[in-house]
Amino acid sequence: MEGSRFVRDGAWHDQRFEAQERIMALQFGAVEKRLERIEALIEGLERRLWMTVYGVVAVILTQAVQGILDYVPKGG
């Protein structure tokens, strides 16, 4: 029987399979790093959003208190 030993023994198939596994592992690693970066960006945006919400609530409460103080009779 003639031909390459690698073809006959299936070693070529095994090497190709292992190479595909390594490539997939690298791709999943890259995707995982991207997801971690996206999650960090989302956490930062979430913090900014809550700071904005707290700021708006503080302004509304301040205006409400000022409005109440304007109607309270001043003693004298």
C-alpha cells in the first residue's frame, strides 16, 4: 500500500482537529476579553446613569423645599 504514513494512520486528521481546537480556544479567549471589556463599560455607564438620576432627584427636592419655604410665614 502506497501513500503517506500520516494519511494512512489518520495522524493528519488528528493534527487538523487539534489545530482547530487551538484556534477555537483562541477565538473564545478573544470573545471573553471583549465581553469583559463591554461589561466594564456597561458598569461605568450604569454608575454615571445613577449619578445623573441622583442629581436630578436632588435638584427636584431642593426646588420643592425652596417652594415650601417660600410659603411658610416668616415669624417676627
